[in-house]
Amino acid sequence: MSVSTSNVYGKISISDSAIAKVAKNAALECYGIVDTVSRGIGDSLSELLKKQYDGRGVKVGTSGDRIFIDIKVIIKYGVSINAVAESLKESVKYRVERFTGMIVDTVNVNIIGVKL
């Protein structure tokens, strides 16, 4: 799927994979985040077969001009989980809204593990 909007210049469509890449890059730049992880075994296999997809650990859903993002991450040991999760939400929301020009409704952060 993709998210679409129209303006005086024409119609703009942005694919979910492009949004996922922006969200992943924003997540990896946040303090305390080690990496994003795949959602499951089926997703891991599909990512191996695709050549260019790099939105691993990020699921993007769209409804009209609203964007819903789920991110699965591994965090560093010793950091405040709540502070890192809130920082991650704000960073991803800001970067995706700035990239797309559309509203990010929710950013769900799932912490899968802790790395020393």
C-alpha cells in the first residue's frame, strides 16, 4: 500500500517501504537503540528474498492520509526504557511527518531485547 495526497501540482504517493526506511533510520539515530529486529520468521524469509528492502523491524500501515508505525527494537543495557521509547516515538513521528507531509497517528515501540 501507499499513502497519497493531492495538491495544486498533482498527486503524490509514497510507498510503505519508503516510509519504513525513514522510520528505521530515525530509530537507529536515537540514543539507546542498538538495532531493529524482524517481526517473525516469515518476514525474515521474505526479506532475504527481496534485494532492496531495508525496513526490517518496521511495519507501516496507512488509512487515508494517516500513518501508523510499529517498530521492534533492541536497546542498550542500562538506559531508561521509558526515556528511550519516548525519544524514539518523538523522533520517528517528527522525521516521518517531515518526510511525507502527512500526519503520523501512532508510533508503537516494541522492545524485543537488551544488549550489553
